[in-house]
Amino acid sequence: MNYTITLTETEKKALEYVAYDPDEWIKNAATNRADRAIKEIVEKNATHCNEKSIAIAVGQNAQVDQAYSLGVIQTAKARQNATQQQ
């Protein structure tokens, strides 16, 4: 999946000050955060499945999908919308 972001010239200069390659830094930041989320989701899914005696899907991708389909997790947007509706 590709994302496009727009930085001001000042933001670009600031990133160039702290990062050798701002494009690579942005990609690494997003990838590393996603990796941490995957680990958290897999853990939550395993806990849920073990408590409910549900077979755990094979592989991280399948486990993330399973966590969504079982309602173990929701997107941040869905969680925020639910909180705002209360």
C-alpha cells in the first residue's frame, strides 16, 4: 500500500537535519509502528482464542484478519467513533 504525505519546505528541511534520508526515515517509522501493532494484535488474538477454545489462524496476516473478524480488535477510527457516540 502506498501513502503520500505533503511536507512544508520547513518540515522537509527539519527532517533532512535529523535523517540521512527523510523518505526512508518516514517509511521506517510507519513500518516499525505497524510491526509493533501486529505483535500486539497477534497477542490479543491468541489470548482471546485460547480463552474461547477457538483455533488460532496460521501466520501473522491471518491472525490479524482473524482478530478483526472475531471482534477482538477494531480500527482506531472505529474505537474513537464509538467513544464519541457514548
